Amino acid sequence: MSLMDDKGRIFGKFNILDLFIIAMIIVLGVGGFYKVKKVNPTNIIKPKPIDLKIIVMEREKFSADMIKEGDILKEYDTGIVLGEITDIEVNPAAAEVATIDGEIKMAEIPDRYDLIITVDAKAMITENAIMSGNKELRIGNKLVLRTKTYALDSIVLEVNPKEE
């Protein structure tokens, strides 16, 4: 019995194209197995604790009173937990107003309050960004947050990574 018959089959069963396909499947399988086994678990980014300060502007008194220390804030769209409120600072809301003399002055807005909220959070910290869920935590970014009973439209004031 010869290695190849007159139809180009090896041992009368396989042709060259079949052997090439089988060899490619084996090479790709071994390469994939090697790649999966080589993944380094130390490269996985773990969430780290941060202090996050946000400002919520021009809230009514009754809605400002609903916000309490210990409330758990979640991202509005995804429901991913951002963190726990640790401190709330309530200040009268103010706006720029033009006077009769043409000057611009700050005037209090009646029955409106600005809240500066400190949140004890966890975030992924990389060299390019600080991320919580699918949101980047950058100073000046808007964050829409919620709890079971209220929602907050806020702006990030500070992001301070903590030491573990």
C-alpha cells in the first residue's frame, strides 16, 4: 500500500486539504489553550476606595431633608452601587444677578439649597481614568444618582483616592 493513492488521498482515507484543516484546528486549539493559561491574574484591576465630593444644586428644603448620611447611592441608569453618603453640607443656593448699576452680584435664591455630599465609594483606578461602573469620575462631570426614594442630578467636585 502506497502513501498516496491515484485520487490524492493519504492512506486512501484523507486528502491533503483535510489534513491541513485538521492541523490548523490543532495549532489554533493549542495556541488558545496557551493564551488562556498565560493570563496573569495580577493584571486584573480591582476597585479601590475613594472619597468623592459631589454638589447637588438648587434643591428644595423638603427634598434636601430626605438625603441622609448612610444612604447608598447608585448610578441612575445601571443601578451599579457608587457608594455610601458619609457627610452632607447644606448651603443656601446663590445665583449671579445684575444690579441696576450694571454690576453682577451673588444673591441667595429663596427656599433653595446647594448640597455638597461626600461619598465613600469604590472605583477602578487606572493611569487614564477613575471609573465607577461605566461612568468616568472626573471633576466637572455630571452624575445622575438614585436611591430607593430620590434621585440626584450632581456634578463631581473632588475625587480623592484613599490609602488601603
